[in-house]
Amino acid sequence: MRGSLIVQRLGRSFTPAIFVIMFPFLLTLAQTRIQSPLPNVAPTPLPSVAPTSPPTIAPIGSPIPTRLPVLYRLPLQETLPPQESLPPQREVLSVQEVRSLSGQLDEIPVFNSNSPEMVMDEGILLSTFSNVGVAFPTAHLNYGFKGRFDIFSHHISKAAHVGQIKSLFQGILLQNPSTESVTVTVLQGASYLTRPDALFVNLSDSIEDPIGTVYSGPGSRVSNDLLRGRRQGWLPVIMTLAPGESRMLLNLPIPAGLVVPTSNGRSTLIRLTSSGTVYLASMAMYAPRDAGGNERIPVLEDWQRFLLTSNLAGPRDQAPTALKNKQGNDRMVYGRVAGVAKGSQWSTTLADQGDGLKIPQRGQAFSYAISTLPRGTFGTGQVQSASMLVRYPDTAYLANGNYGIQYNLTLPLHNTTNQPQRITVSLQTPLKQDISRDQVLFMNPPEPKIFFRGTLRLRYTDDNNAPQNKFFHIIQRRGQQGDALATLTLKPGELRPLEVNLLYPADATPPQLLTVKTLE
């Protein structure tokens, strides 16, 4: 946000030519990490906080001006170097067993707002309010949240022509429909724009990131923060809602930019708990105008009126393929998610014999599939996509991709041989398939399109008996085999646990593999 304010101030007095000259400097400022590193706190289990005397509620929303200057719609664009000509690609067949995950998703409901992804017509993105007394009843799903729940949101503002260059705001509204006061506690949370908060920048395939300053894209940065247990300072800690009261949890812009066509995205993930039932609504509204015709920031009353009178935002995404057609060679449309998904975390111990996980024989590997979906199970038949409790009829039947869901996987690596064995652990992005669980296909070199941008945490004891807690930011392209993130030498008969934590980011394309290999 500091970089955003600097751009705004400079924009009032500098000419476009000066912007060109100053662009590298401004980009550096926009990329500056303004959050102090926090201790590496295990993200699970999440606390259930219910203080008897709530503190003063923190201000809602980021500190933004009451009027929107013209340059609030940021002109900055990501600048990636042109792709070099690639050598011819060839398929690489790897013989390695693919296993399904034990366990399952928990039952925590997730308010999942991802359709339409590209917002060009204002309206309701997702509402679980009652459908009574509203202009468009089908835009409201009538679902109440109580106890632990999550909010995931990922939307893009796009201007196709000059007439659409307006300030789009996203608002998330909470309402207490009961006759008793309700306390809502924000446990963790983050929200970032693509520009200027988290540009899609070129990074190395694997970078160790001890303090959380490496990211590419807003989904990458949000998952990085949540994996470290962080909560952005603008989010309230406690919200106490009187009977029937509504409050704004989020009221932030998604500025499209000045160059047409252009777009900008915002990713948000918040973990909360509520002492009673609350309704939620995520909405996209173009900034209202004051008497002088100037854009202004929408206030609570604007959002309340908008909720009662608006239909769903648009344009609508392509409708999904029916689940009964999940097999076959015809085209599969997964669709975008808009509804309440069931499941926030998948926590399990991957053991195959008693308390241990027998490592592969020398020169061999096995893998565990991550974020599998219909027609992408690698022959395991396991679809990990969260089921939908309520949804709009034209949106995804499952939360395919499991965006915002955290995987907590413990691998109790066990060397059952009488010789030392050297093993590696890696993340891989092979070609999606649903045929064989003994063979996977990679590309050499991988295809240019990036399929994964995000952070993994590995916790284990190294070969010197020292505890390790390492974070890696991973970039992988379609068909990429991936680098070793940990290399361990296990003594004969040794059992050594290794824990992998992964919060699946919004800017990724599933599925992936977590692979254990024993070196020759």
C-alpha cells in the first residue's frame, strides 16, 4: 500500500514522460515488503478465541483517500522479458507409483468466491444471505456460518475499452441475522492486488524464503502469509455485531489501470470464527459518485442497498460439465467456484506399515497426488476437490483446485534396509492424466506456461540431528519434474519424520505430485 500511495501522489504532478523515466524506481517501491517478519508459527491447530471483553475494533479497510484521484487506477504493468526460443520438447516417461492421500478434508465451511473470475459488470459475486425481501432471490444462497469458517476470494477487474475505466470496489459484508449479539474473530488473513502488491515476476524455480519476502502473483503472496500464520494489520481482530447489525469486513479497490485493455486481480484469504450465525456477501461495485461527479469510496449504506437491489456480477463464466460426464475423451469444463465449499485443511500421516513409510528401493520413487480433480487423479481414482454445500447453478460442482486449502502431510520416512539410503523430497507438475498410477509423463524442457506459484514448508531433522523449518517458493511449468527440496541420508533401520505444509495458491493449476525418491 505504501507503493500505491506514492504512485498516487506522484501521479498528480508528474507527466507521463516522467512516469516512464521513474518506472523502475516506482516498481521497486511497489514491490517493497512492508510487513515485518513474524515468528514461524505452526498454522494448525487454529485457536478458538472468545474473549469476554472485546477490544476496540480496528478500522475496516486500508487507509485510502476519501476521493479517488485519476491515477488511483494504476498504470503500472508487469514487465516480463520476452520468451526466448525454446528447444524442441520431448515427452519423458517416468516409472513411479502414484498414491492417493490417506485421510480427507475437514468439515470447515469455506465461503469460496471465484466466479466470475473476470468482473466487467458490477453485481453480487457471492451471497449467502436470505433470499427473502431482495430484488433477485436467486442471487442469495441462504447459508449461515457459525464456529470456524474461511473466506476465499479471487477476482480480476478488466477494462475492455475506455468507457469501462472506472474504480471497481470489492466489499465483503457480514450480517448478524439473530436476536443475540455475535462476536466474529479474525484469526489470520491477507488480501493483495496483482499491481502493485504482487506482480507476476520471473523467479528461479526454487528459492529458500526464510522470512516470506519471495512471491509472484497475489495468490502466491496470500498463501505465503497464511502459511506463516500472519494477519494483515488492517483486518479487525474482533467484530461484535448487535442483533440484525451489518458490518464491512473488506472494502477495497481492484483498480484496472489506464491502458486498455488491462486487468488487475485481488486475492483474499481469511480464517475466522464466529460465536453465532452470520451471513456473508461478496460484491463488486463501481465507485459511486458525489454531487460533483467525482468518484468516492462506497460506505456501508451503499453496500447494503447494493445487496438488496443487485443481481449476480458478470459476465458469467462458462457453465461446468455435469459430473456424470467426468469420464471420456470429450472436453471437460470444470467451471469457476461460487458457493460454500466443505473443507479448509487436509491433515494426515502417510504411513504404509505401522508407524512408518517405507522408502523406495534405490533408483526408484513414489509420489502422493496433490489437489486431484476429475480426469486428473493419475489413476488413483481419488478426487480431492472439496464438495459444495451450496452453489449457483452455473458454477462449478466441486471446488476444483482446492484454492486456499492447506495440506498438512507428515511422512515418517523409514529405511528398512541394512544399508544407509539417501533420499530426496520434491514437488512435481507432470501432465494431467487419469489412466496410470505407475507411470507419469513429463516434458523436457517443460512447457512455458507456469502451472504452480507458491510456498511449501518442510520441517524435519537433518543429518546432523539439527531441526529444520524451511520455506521454499516454487515456480513450476507444465511437465516440470522439480528440484529436490530436501535430501536426507537415513541410517539402516532409521525412521525420520518429515512434514510438508502447502497452502494451495490461487495462481496455480492442479494437480501436482509430492515425490520421494531413493538415489542410486
